[in-house]
Amino acid sequence: MAFVVPAEIGHAPYARPVIEYLAEHFGKVQVIAVREKMFPDLSEDCWLLYAEGFGGRTDHIFLSSMRRFRFMETPPTSGIRVTITEWEKWNRRLRPFLLPSHARDFYQQTVESRQSVRLGEVAKVGIGYVTGNNGFFHLRPSEARLWGIPEELLQPTIRNGKMLTGRAVTLEKVQAWRRRDEPNFLLRLRAGTEIPTTVLSYLDSAGGRQARATYKCRNREPWYVVPDIVIPDGFLAYMSGGGPALVTNHANCSGTNSVHMVIMTGAVKIAEVQKAWDTPFTKLSCEIEGHPLGGGMLKIEPREAGRVVLTREPMSMADQTLIQEGISTMQGWRHCG
């Protein structure tokens, strides 16, 4: 059998049982990775899947790659054998095998070094809060003054990754939001506490009646208490072209589910993590552990972020060349630049 399949077969969790099933029921399983878009008008990258010998089984996947698709009567004969054991070692992903073998070997050696840790070993990475109606729960300072909402009920917050500029969110940046009258202040109410009459008026306004009718709000009690608000040590922008930025939180801000929350577990300081995060090796790790979203974007989910490798391992000029080669390769496959 042969199929055109989404390129997600190279990385998505839901692709794993498909590949496992095929390997257990076919004598040959081949995946053909196609770098240039097979369908230029679609945002979706597509690869090819071929299997033969139904009733047999195989201990490997044959991975071929080509720059662009062209007609052929039979599948490509060139490629590499990826054993199921190797595939499992690489988090059941085929994308890392698009790297040159020497770059992949170097990466794995660095991962196994005592000087290296994965982000998930020193921090928890999760999503931010969901309001149910951002327009109602996020206020401008002028709106808060108009309604008489007390300052202590307004939580400065990061609403999206575009706000994560520089190396830190600072009090000066929050003050700049105030001066520009930006809607970056969350109405943070807690269950069981007395609500000022001015806030009750806001909750009973036309905007409030509209907000409480949304799915999220009508399914929580009380509807106006936004759950899962945390003050993280840092924020991670999880969609980007060049790579996700890690920004420290010096202003006690919270964040929406448009950014990731990074909470240190105490083993190391976030300043140390940020220093390692800014290295080319970690940039390569983001490319390997994250996945392409389309349009040249790299996306990194919380679990993927937890697998990103941070290292103190010294890098020679030859190592740095390997790293840059790996970054260029992975960015090329997601059409970055």
C-alpha cells in the first residue's frame, strides 16, 4: 500500500501507533520525506508512506529523503535503516534522522554527558490560564479607573509571545504598559472573598453578561474566577521562526495559554537555564524536540520543552560547526528562511 501522509508522521504522538502497527504487520515499511511542498497551495507538508508484505513484520523503518517529489514507478532505493529500537530511543520520531549521522551522534553523546540535563529535570513547563473571554477579563488601566476597579485586583499578565522581548519582563515594562494604556491587566478575583460593589457592577455589565455565557465561564463556579493563575519564574514563547525565547519574570506577571509557564524546581536558578538556553546547542535541541507548524514556524509543546537539552559541555570549533549544520538542516526542513 502507498499513501500521501502529513509530515507529522515524522514527529506527532498519534503517528507512533501507526508506525508500530505497520512494523508488526508488514515485511517492509518505508517513509519518504519530501522537503519541498508537494502541494504548494497548502500549508501542510506531505510525505509518502509505503508498505508491502502484509502478514510479515520488520524490525526497522526504511527512511528515504528527497528534495522534491518526482514521478517514479517504484519507491526510492536510497535511504537509511532506522531500527525500531533506534526510533524508540529518539522519542519515537523520524525527524531527527533527517540530520546527518555525525550530527545526530554528536547530539546524542552530548545528551548523555554528565554536563547535560533536560529542561524537565530542573523545571516544570505548562500552559497559562484560560479566561473564557479575554476581552472582558483583560482591562486597560483607563477601563479599570472608569469602573472603579481596585488596583490590587489587577494582575499584570503576558497575553502572547510578542510581548516577550528582551531577556526579562521587568517592572519598567509593566509601567510602560500602563502609560500606553494597554489591556494587559487581568481581573483576578478569588472564590470566597468579598467583591467590591464597583466590581459587581462590572460583572453585571453587558460585557459581563456576554462573558458568563461563554463555554468556559458557564462551566465553572463562580464564573468570574479565572483558574490556574500562576506567577512563573519565566515564560517560554512556544511559536517562533528562529527558535523559542526564554524570558525571565522579574515583574511577578502571570500568563495566558498563549505562552508557556516555566517554574523552577529548585535544583538550579533560572538565570543558569537562560544562559544555557541562549546557546547554539540548545537551539539545535529545540529544533529536534519541537516540531514544524507551517509557514516556517517552530512550535514547542510543554512536553517537548521538557525534553530540550541544556549543557555546560565545552564546544570546540568542530562541535560548533556540527551544531550549525544541524540547525540549518532542521530549519530547512521546516522552510525557515
